[in-house]
Amino acid sequence: MTEYQCTIKKPVSVSGTGLHTGQQGTLTFKPAPTGHGVVFCRVDKPEKPLIKAHVSNVVDTSRGTTIGVNGTRVYTIEHVMASLTGLGIDNVLIELDMEETPIRDGSARYFVEALTEAGIQVQDKPREYLIIDEELRIDNDEKGFWLSISPAGDYSVDVTIDYGTQVLNVQNASMGSLGDFAVQIAPCRTFVFLHELEYLLGNNLIKGGDLSNAIVFVNRKVSQEELDRLAELFNKPKVKVKEEGILNNLELHFPNEPARHKLLDVVGDLSLVGMRIKGHVKAYRPGHYANTEFAKIIFNQYFNQINHEKRTAIRPAERAGL
Ligand SMILES: [Zn+2]
């Protein structure tokens, strides 16, 4: 069965604050023609520069995935990218009037809701796939992560997280196909350890946080004084540590919500290869650096096999002229 490229039926916007920059603004998804892909446009700049969502444009992965061209950047694109992939949207122009996408509740839920509301428009050109025909792998002993991708008829992802801390045990999350994304993965919010949060706040690296857009794990003893200070910083009347070792700012949507969020990030970051993937991904302790480095490996492996006019991934038998 031929699958066709998709865009959205009408423009739709999501407004809010950027987590790291603290800027407030609006992101607008707009329909785009076949072959366009996902392209960001910084409409707050006079020249309205375009930045293609592609692994070759990744310029920073320290706190989120950032793309940039000629000094113009878009920060924290991963949840937007995962939403588009999860809903099967190939072509869209994303206008943004600030440097960073809105964080909203730290999940992909608001983007998925907006795109669903806009409606999916099936286009008249077939969708082309990057078909994994042999296992690829990245291992990094120093940072303690690995990812692999192996041949499969669909796109599926298994994630394991393990931070060697009691408060957040080893967790697994799986997505059998992209059809599970919107309900099972998209609502899962980002998480942070309390010591990281204090570092980020102390260094002014987190400006759009209000304690509702991250699950906060408390992995050490913390005084009431510190909790009161956090409550003040986040404008909450009272903050306490719940039995499961998380702050009482929110309720978990799923017991393994952290692992599911890491899966969401993997989907977003790997989409930067620029094509739909058919393969089975396994990821151990993934993160934006790990994911985007792996996306580069996948892209480089298949880049030479891609006919750029048709952007078609060619199977080994076809390459051999069989
Ligand atoms: Zn994330």
C-alpha cells in the first residue's frame, strides 16, 4: 500500500514561554508542499531566516536540541519534532517569533493537540522511507549510553533509563509503532533531579520554569528551608517531597513517565535524519547528545544511498541492480 506525504489542513499556533531563555512568544505550524520537510522560520528577525530541521544543522545539545544556521538558532525543538513524527506529518513550516519553542507542561501534548485540531492533509506524493537494512550502533562508555537500530517493517522504540539512584529506579518504556505516540508517549513530561534544578536556577539557565513543567526527583536529604526557597522561586504556596521521592508539584501520568519522556526525545531527535525511518531502535540512557550523534550515524550511513531527486532509500538488492 502506498503511503502519501502529509501536511496540516490549516495554520495553528501554540504560545508560551521558552524553558531556558524565558522568552514568551508564539509558534505557528503552517501547511507546506510535498518535499518541503520541516523548516523553522524565525519571523522575529527582519530577514526571516529559515532553518531546516535536520541533523546537519544541530549546533548544541546541552539542555535540549538546538538547531542553527548562520548564527540564528531555534532552541528545544525535540518535543515539536516528536509530535510531527508521531502524527505522521512530513511537511510543515514552523514560524516562531522567539529563539525557543514554548515548553508548556514539558511534554508534547500541546503540540499534538494543536496539530490534531488543525487536521492532517494527505498530499499527492508518496512518502519515502529510510529503510534500515543492517544493524547500526553507537556506544559511549565514558557517558554510559548506547543506541542501536535494526531492520523492522515499522518504526518502534525501546528505551531504558538508569541513573544509579534509588529515587528513580531503572525504567523501561516501549513504543510498538508511531500509532501509540499520541496517547502513550506525548503527554509524558520532562524530569530533572533537584540538584540539577538548583544548578540550572543558580546559573540562570532555566527561566521559563514554574514547577509545573518538570517532574522533580529529590535524590538527597533536603531541608524545609530549601523547599520554602523553591516554593518562593516557583511561586507556589508550599512544596514538599512525596513518598515516591518527587516534589508535590504534579502527579505522574504513568509510573514510568520519565522513561516514556526519554522515548519522546529519541523520536524527536532521530527525526532529524530528515526522512521517515523503518527500523527498531533500542536506547540505553539516551539523551540529546547521544540521540543526535546516532542520527548523524544513521544519516551518514544512508546518505550515499539516497537518490536526492527522489529521496528514496534503496534496498541492498536494488543497489546491486537486482
Ligand atoms: Zn524532552
